[in-house]
Amino acid sequence: MADLSAFPITHKWTPQNPDVLQLFSYPTPNGVKASIALEEMNIPYEAHLVTLSDADVKSPEFLSLNPNNKIPAIIDPNGPDGSPVGLFESGAILIYLAEKSGMLIGDTASDRARTIQWVMFQMGGLGPMLGQLGFFVKFAGSEWEDKRPQQRYIDEGKRLLGMLDKQLADKDWITGAYSIADIAIAPWLNALDFYQAKETIGWEDHKNLVAYLDRFMARPAVEKGKNIPPRP
């Protein structure tokens, strides 16, 4: 049985089966990237619910694994060097799991590079911009009298959706074959519903994206992984 006692996070979220990968997460657009990937790749894992409250994400135990206090994070007891490894950042986790399983990252070095390119696009562009859009459309930013910040993210969101819609004009998946790039991108598109921003951003005008998200959400692994760990 694997010994994960060197990871202080396991003192607060205790593994029942330390021999399988440990997922510390919450079902947000970033969190479900990890759970969906694990389901798609059939990697055995144990999920621990880490709420977004300071009591969890800012606890010493969680910070010991992710000093940036964001979900998701993982511990793989069967790391590539023969010892347990801990990781944070959803994009890094996706790449790690793809390389571990040999799945969903392409068959060639060129495929791999293109797939990672789109993961980085989501991490550096789509996710942050749509997150800000949500703040200014649904949350506290929507109450600001100055609407210039809100319009900035509406305009940028529309630009990004337009670019993705063109990318999907002649293919089902972002690189041609289903990959971790889709697992990175699609949950953030799905978040537009939660942000109540679909009408604002003209979602229905992007027919390729609408069909793309429907395809993604219909996958059995997505259906299962989108609520892991289950919300309380």
C-alpha cells in the first residue's frame, strides 16, 4: 500500500485507497477537467471534495499541495519516477494524465504540440476572459455603473467564440480528434449558462460551437465527470 503521509493534504482529506490517484477538487469548469479526463482515460482514482471556502482552499493542508489555493490538485502514488508526485494547475494535470495514459494527446509529436497549444489557449485566454465575463454579467461587477469593463469582456468573449466557431467549421473536435484540448475548452463554454451570459454574448449565433458543446456533453465520461466530486 502506498504511503502518502509525506503529503500533509492527506491529513485533512484521508485516502481510503492510497494506491490509486487522489483527486482534490470541486466541480467548477477547471475542476471537472481533471475528473472528466480521469473518466475518459479509465485511470482509477479517489475524489475528495474541496469546497471553495477559505476553510478548505486556504487551509494549511491544501496549501501544502497547491500554494495558489485553487482546485484541482492531484497526488499520483505511481509517479513517473517510481514515487508519488503531487500536481496543481488544471492544464498541467491534463497534460500529465494524457502522457501517463498515452491517450487524448495525439499520435505524433506534431499532434501533441497542437493539442498542448489549444490547452494553453484555454488556460491563458478563454478561461480567464470568460471568468471575467461572468463576474461582470452575473456577479458583483454587473452592479457597477461604469459599463466599460463589462463591455470589454463581452467584446473579448465574442471574439474568442467567433474564432473557435471558425476553427470547428470543418471538424468535430478542436484539433480534429477528441483530446485534452476539448476537455479544457468545453467546460468553460458550458459555464456561459451558469453565468447567464449566453444571450449577452450571442451564443446561438455560433452554430458550430453549439453543436460542439452538445457533442461534448453527450459523452458518457463527461456526463459522469461533470459532477465529481459531487456538490454537497
